Amino acid sequence: MGVSINAEKCIGCGVCVQVCPEVFNLDDEAGKGRIVDAARADEIQKLVKEAVDCCPIGCINW
Ligand code: SF4
């Protein structure tokens, strides 16, 4: 199961990027979070889980 962001709900707050920049990035043009390296999510599960928990909208699926 891969990690993904529900772009419709995402408010582009950047919290996921602060918590786990290895996997998440901000798309400045779209003003949304995006996944930059889904393959790394399995390696650093703790950080990804923290990002999921910290997302104020709950729009990261993992
Ligand atoms: S923490 Fe959630 S709402 Fe904020 S940029 Fe990341 S995915 Fe979007």
C-alpha cells in the first residue's frame, strides 16, 4: 500500500514536509503537498506515520 495525499482536501500547510521531507514536498504552484518519494515511506515508517498524525486535515492516506 503506497502513501498518497488527497489533493482536494489538502490545504498546503506544509506540516507533512516539515515532519518528513524525505517523502513529502510542497508544490508551490498548486499550493498543495505532494509525494516525492513513495518508495522511501516503507523505510522510514515512523516519520511517515507522524506526518499522517500531524496533518490537520487528515488527508494523507497510508
Ligand atoms: S500536512 Fe496535510 S494539509 Fe498540510 S500540506 Fe501535508 S497533506 Fe496537505
